[in-house]
Amino acid sequence: MATLKKKLTVRLHDTDAAGILFYANQFLYIHDVYEELLQLIGLPVASMLRDEPFILPIVHAESQYLKPLTVGDEITIAVQVAKIGETSFVLEYELLGVDGQSVGKAKTVHVAISKQTEKKIALPEKLQRALKTFQSAP
């Protein structure tokens, strides 16, 4: 089992008028990590959209904000595959401060959709295999 981790620094433009990370930007951060995960498993977003017969939209997203993040805070975002189903998969993210303490969490559910029919389909075998590399222990 592997965990993808990405480090970043909270920037001024990511914060609200109070100088705290604007809540929606936590989703921007985790989506950047999601795109890196797809790249790492051999399914870059651009080629998926262009070349694959399926897409993987997010059908559910949730987030917890455990500690305010302010300009200059350095964090690490870790992502693991929490569940692989027949037509969907779940990603769990944890945002960690420099001390290793959790400052936020998020979860996204992605469903495989046929571009042609716009209906749910089984997760492609190659995607299932690749996701298992990052699956958390049951």
C-alpha cells in the first residue's frame, strides 16, 4: 500500500478576509492531489478526457476543518484509496501540519461514467489494478 503525499504552502490568495484558508480552497488542494494520483497511476486527466471512453466525476465530497490554516502555513496532503467498488471508488485525504498533526480531512467519491451513454459503468480493469496500489488497509 502506498500513500501519495504533496507538500504546499498556504498562499495569500487562498485565504479569506480573516486571513484563514477559504473553505472551498481545501477542495482545490485535494483536487490537485487527485490529479497527481491519476498521473502517477498512468491515467493523466488530459489523456483520460481525450482518449478514454469513460470519465470519473465526483458524485460526493465532504470535508472537515480541524485547525485554521493561515498564510505561510506549510502542509502535507496525503491521499489513499479507501474503497474500490464495482462502479466507483472512494479517496480519503488528510491535511497535516508541519508537526504531523491533522489539520483537515476530506473524502471524495468518484463514479465511472461512459462518455457515450453518460451512464454508470464498471470501473475499467486497468484503473482498478492501479488504484489497488494506493488502497488503504481494510
